[in-house]
Amino acid sequence: MDKYIYNRSNGLWYERCGDYYLPCLALDEEKPVGVWGERYRRYLKEHRRSIYDELLLNDTLDDHVAEIDRQAEEMFDRMIKLIAVKRGITEHLKCEDQMAWVSAMNQIRDIAKEVVLNELIYC
């Protein structure tokens, strides 16, 4: 008996394990997804179930979530930089008054977070 056999009807290879032939299956590598992608995935699953199911059945959910995560991260970083420049938050302020700089940057982060969530994640 052969160690490996190929089934033309379903296009799968099988490996002999003891008395049985088991299909040689491997999972695709999972794309790394950050906090934005996980929030988006959870939102789709809980509030947009039909979209979630369609993406899942088409095997495009992971790619879609990874792309949204990438876009959200870029948008978040870009917004923080733009708002900081517009408000005049510089490294000079960081050297002079660290607490004021931290407070201002936390406010900017919160604003950017809300915009990303409302414009990209929960839409």
C-alpha cells in the first residue's frame, strides 16, 4: 500500500496512517490583526451578521479584516500627527512641560480613536 495517494475526484492527497488514509490538509496562515481589526470583526459578527457570514463563506473574512485593520492604523497615526501639528503640540512642549504634553496627546489620541471608530470600524 502506498504512503500517499491522490484522489482525482476531489483533488486531495491522502496519507496512510495505520490502516486508514487521512486527507493531507493544512490551514492557511492567519494574517496578523490588531485591535482595530478585532473590533471590526466583533462588530460585523454582532451587528452585520449577513456581511460577516458572506465574507466567512467566501473565505475572504480574514483578508477583509486585515485590510480594515491596516487602514484604521494608518488613519489613526495620520490623524494624531495632523491634530498635534494643528494644536501646536511639539517636542519643545514635551521638554518644557511633560504633563501638559501628555495630557494634550491623550486628548488627541481619544479624538483620533473616536473618529476611526465612527468612520471606519462602526459604519
